[in-house]
Amino acid sequence: MIEKLIKLHSNSYSPYSNYAVSAIAVMNDGTEFNGVNVENAAYGASICAERSAILSAISNGYKKGDFKELYVMVSSGEIGTPCFQCRQVISELFNKDSIVHCCSTKGEMVDYKVSELCPFPFGEDDLK
């Protein structure tokens, strides 16, 4: 998976930060969806790699609970974790014990359960 993530970095559109991020969402049936960060001069119109991959899966008919795991890699050589916007989406669509694999371009990996990345999720029950 490390090699796939590194290769995906070349698809990132990150001319402002020069900080490429790649992600692969793996579904329970083994299907994989790729994502990269896509920046925009109007920063709010940008999208992170994690949400890009997750939303691609949703666009292809997958639903909440269909997600098995997520792999994320940043181009800095260090291990990065999803931002809080991405964590919100992850906590909404992944099971609490699903794994988010945070990888470095050096081949290092740290695994977190969704419940560890999102210990106090905001969800549908909060809207009632």
C-alpha cells in the first residue's frame, strides 16, 4: 500500500502548500478508492485526500458502514494524521474500531482506531 500512496502523490494538486497528501479508502468488499488533496486559490474550495477518497466511494454507491480501513500519507516524509474536517467525515462513515493507517514515505506506519482519532464524535444523535 505504501508504494500506491507514494505514486498517488503525483496526482495531488498542491501548488500553494507543496504538501501532497494521498489516501486510499478500502471497503469491506476489498474495493479501493484513491484520493489526493486538491488545493484552490480560494482555500475553502480545497479538498483533502481523505475526503476525496471517501466521497469517491460514496459517489460509487457505498454507504456508511461499508468502509473497512483508510490509508493516509503526506509528502513531508513524516507521519501525518487526518485534519479535523476529515476526522468528522471518518467518524460519520467508518465504524469506531475501523483502522486509519497513517504512513510515511519512508515506509513507517502508525495505526489508529477511529475512536482514538475521534474520541468525542459529533453525529446524528447530537442533532436530535
